[in-house]
Amino acid sequence: MQKCFYITAAAVCLFVAPLAWAQPVQQDRQGSTPTVNLTMDQKHIIKETVKELKIEGVAANLEVTIGEAVPKTVQLHPMPAQLSEKISHIKNHLFFLKGAQIVIVDPRENKAVDIID
């Protein structure tokens, strides 16, 4: 009985462990995993709303990486009220434009938490 248990446990380890290792960690192409969980629909809503604001962006050559501090020289904007109502978990965040990208910033740490293309 005990031998059967060990054989079954070994078989499970052989078949399940490689599956767990094969799961790739999804990383944003900007270098890190976003720390705010936005769905594709939420990202679309943000992009369409911000596009209507006609805000001037920063230089496209500015290096921005998720998890890194945003330079103090970058002018940050509050989330529009209509976004705060629709996507409540980002209502206190700030953002800026970098070319066609929207960079969402955590105001407490002044770090980029997501980049929307």
C-alpha cells in the first residue's frame, strides 16, 4: 500500500511539475509586470478618455519602465473623473503621455505602474 502511494506521488510530480515550470510569466514589453490589474476593456476606456483630453505628452525618447520612478520633471495629470467612476482602483493614480503611450503612475511612490499602448 505504501509503495503504491510513493509510485503515485512520483508520477504526479513527474507530470505536474513540468507544467508549472512551463508557464511563462507574462511581462509587459516595457520590462516589468504591471502592478495595477487592468483588463483590455479598461485599457481601451482609459485610452479613449485620455485621447479626448488633448494633453501634451513628454518627449518620446524618455525612458520609462514599470516599477521605476518617474522623473520629477514630468508633469503628471490626475485621472479624469469619468475614469475614476468607471475604474475605481485607479482613481488616485496619476498619468502622463509618452508619445502614443499612457503611463499610469502611483502617486505615493511616484513610480510607473502600467503603460498602455
